[in-house]
Amino acid sequence: MGIEALDRTLPVSDSPGLDTFDARLADITSLVQEGNFADAAKAIDEVFAEDVFDVRLLGYYAYWNFTEGGVAGLGAVFRVLNRCMTENWGALGPIKNKEKHTKTALVFLLKQLLRVVGREEENKGEAWQSWTSAVSSEDVEAMLEDVDELTRATSTMLDDQAGPVVENLGKLRKWLVGFQKVVYTAPEPEPEPEPEEETEGAAAAPAANGAAHPAGETVSGSVHLALLVRKLDAFQKLVEAEKLAQAAIVADDVFSTLNNFDPTLYFPDLFAPFVKAFAMNVGRLSDYAEQRESAEWKAMSDLFKVDIDSFVEL
């Protein structure tokens, strides 16, 4: 069936979920313990087909979907989990200790995901090559937004049970941010416009969507910067129209972006020469790390802060 089949409003019953002594629950758990997620998923499909939805099965099912679809399939997993933690919460069982069972299911899922993605990133094998070719930076951006939404929903629904889930979501978010840098592709540069004659004595105006580069060029921002600018513009329009409920949602999203702001992701052209030069000389540069507490280091650091040109020429 696939987890996409749960990306809908689920029907609510008087007694959602499986009974604790239902043989199907024990059989599925045994299959998972044996590592047989394919057969476990088939058995879960049969349960879900009866409109019986149980959080104790959700983590197993989501993990099987990841093993089938890889990182590209995480978008559907996060969307379904978000709906389960919000509009479909009442359709999930069991009623007794549901928060605790949900915590256990999500922690299982997240730890499995972190284990696999860490291993594949280290091995750089076929799975890794498949992930990096099938997923775009924009796909990962949508996943990050879903992870942030799931973190908020989990904190609300699980209350004092949310801690381990939020912690592991944070670890997965950090991995996704790194993965986004791997799959990021800079947009094709626009053709240079024909130079215009400057009026005598007039200075060139700085570009509105870029930053001044030391060489005198303008550094363009990435697609992530363009999206952030759109969000800021949307916030202004919503406030001016007194649509404050919508403006609050945009503000929350913007502050989430700022709290996790990575300049290299927003201005890759600006930082690329620095990152490349550092990587090529990291061994020799690291030799100086132990001098950070020396008087000479501190004096040179003070000069750098107040006069960069003099520091470079010294």
C-alpha cells in the first residue's frame, strides 16, 4: 500500500488501534525483531486496510517505506507523521498510554534512520549515489520544513514524553542540512549585461539582490535566499493587510530559518573560495590552533578586528 495511502484524513472509531492481546501485534513485532520489515509491512497493510490505525505499527511501517524509497521517500513519511500528530491524532490507537507508545514508535524510527543514513554517508556506496542523484536541494528544504512542523506537533501532543523524540528529530535535521549542501547545485549564471557608459563622477550602484565581493563583483544569493526574501515580502503584505494570523505563521517560519541560518547555504558563491582554500590547507592551519591563547595571537586578532587591510599587509 505504501505510506502515501495514509496521507489523508483517517476515519475515527470508538476503539482505535489493536487490542494489546491481538495476535497480529505480536506477529508483526516478531517480524521486525527478525529484521523482516517487508513481511511486517505486508501484515501492517492488512491491518490498515481494515481502517485500524495503531501508533505501535507506525514506526515500523515508516521505516520500511524509507528502506524502499531512500531519502527521496522521507518527504511522504514526514507528511504522514505530521498529519498523524495533528488532524489524525484521534484516529490512532491505542487509547491507553498513546503518548508513551507514540514516543517509543517515533524514537525507534528516528534512531533507525540516523543509523542508516550515517552508515551510507560514510560508505558512499550505491545507496548514497542513488540518494544524491534522486533528491534536490529544494526537496530537502521541504523536508526540513516538515521536520520543524513535526517537532512542534510532537512537543504539543506528547508533552512530557516528547523529549527523546525532539532530540532525535534535531539530529536528523542536522543531517539533512548537511545532505542539502551535498546535493545543492548552483543555478546557471545569467549572461552578463552589456556595460553601460557611466556618467562622469557617478559611482556604480550596488546590486539589490547581492553582496559586494572583495574583487568588486556582486555575489548572487542562492535559491534559498530568494525564498527567504519572498517570505519577508509576504510578511510585510500580510501585516499591512492586517491578516495577523497568517503573518504569525510566516514570522514563526522566518525565525526558525534565522535560528538555523547557514550563510554558506544562502551565499555559496561568496564562501566557495574560502571553503576550498581552507580544505586545501586544513592540515597546516590546524597547527596554529594551539596558539589561540598566546599573547601574539590575541594582539594579531585585535588588529584584525579593527583594521583588516593593515592586518593583511603586516
